[in-house]
Amino acid sequence: MKPAVVLLHSSLSSRNQWSALMAAHGEQYRFIALDLLGYGKSAFPTEAAQAGYTLAHEADAVAAALASHLDAGEPFHLVGHSYGGVTALRLARQLRERVLSLTVFEPVAFHLLQRNDAARLEIEAFAGAIAAAATDAEATRIFIDYWNRPGVFDALPDVQRQRFMSQIAKVKLDFVALLGEPATLADAAQLDLPALVMAGRKGPASTRRVAQQLAAALPNGSLLETPGGHMGPITDAESVNQAIMGFLSACTADQIAG
């Protein structure tokens, strides 16, 4: 049976962001791309969950979805981008015995930073600006332009702007979850699995700092810079996918040899 690889997307995205990776390498791996709660075809979190939303809600939903794709106890490789990356970190801690390797691209794990860290303070202010925005359009513009560049949201086709605006309520919950996560770098240091942490050369200083600290904390972690910015898995998919596949191939070879 081909090795299973679970793929988790970023906020305001869906499992479709991994289409190129799956199309190019589906003969080697059994890819399982999932929609995180509130995105793609996945249901929005329940009212009860929204009252105290956490990464545990997100990770538990992924674990439940995997039950229909994997045999009980079946191991898998785990890949996540941005919010999908921070969800992957949480899932790896919850299902450590099943996760064969971890690959994350600029995970927004700002909870790992010290509370007075400039990067964490920047993102807390960023999340506050989104929450305080007077309209969905304003909130979505703040979000899109931060991760890309100023003016990107307004330059999008109207249908795409409307789609992003319709999901901004989930983005707000994403920030509640990631900033409220209690895990620390000490918890990350317990993840003794093969791990690759990637960051775009043009990515925000905030997520690059998280990537650097996380890679240093993971016992078997390494840091790799790739072309492009925070949205590298989409805008520079060829380079990022090549790095992901190279890491997975090395992990698979080591596990077979072991």
C-alpha cells in the first residue's frame, strides 16, 4: 500500500490548494487532502464550539475525517500550510504514535513565541484589527494584503473577493484558536519525529521568526527557505512541492531501511 500523506490547507483556502501536488505525485503516495472546518465543503464550527474555539476542535475534526480514509491506527505523513500548519502541529501532538513525519510551511504558531516577542505582538494587533473592522470587506482586505502585499484584495475579481469575504468569520475563529493555544516550544521539543519547517524568502518577518524558532526546537527538525512569500504553496507551488516530495522520499527511504 502506498504511504498515506495528509494535507492541510491555509485559512481562506481549501483542499484544492494541493491539487498540483496530488496530480504530479499520486502514483507514489496516497494523498488525503482535507477541508478544515468552515472552508471548502467542510461545515462551519457549531455554535457550541464557537463559544470557546481552540485548535483542539480543529485537530479533532481532522482526526474524525481521517477515520473514513485510513485504517484504525494506520500511520501517515502530515503536511500543513499556515493555519493548516499550526493545526498539523496540534494533531501531531495528539496522534504522535501515528505521525511518520511532519512538514509545515510558515505555520502561524505565534503561541510558541514569548508574549513580549515583537512578532507575536504584531500578529495580536493584526488579529485585533481584523476583529475590529467595520465591514467584512475591510477585514478581508486587511487579511489578504498582509499575507500577500497591499492592493492585492482590491485587484481580485469580484467573485473571488465575495468568496473570501464570506469566509472571514472563520478566519476570526482561526485567530482565536491559534493565539489561545497553550502549547510552547517545550511541547514542540517533545515531537521527536522527522520534521521539515519551510519559510518563503519573501514571507513576513513574523512567520519567518516562528519557523526559525520551531525548527530549532524540534529535535529532528530542519529549516528550508523557498522562493516566494507566505503563500508559497500556491504562488510557488513547483518549488515548494519539490521540497515536500524530497523530504517525504527521504523519510520513506529511512523508514524502509530502518
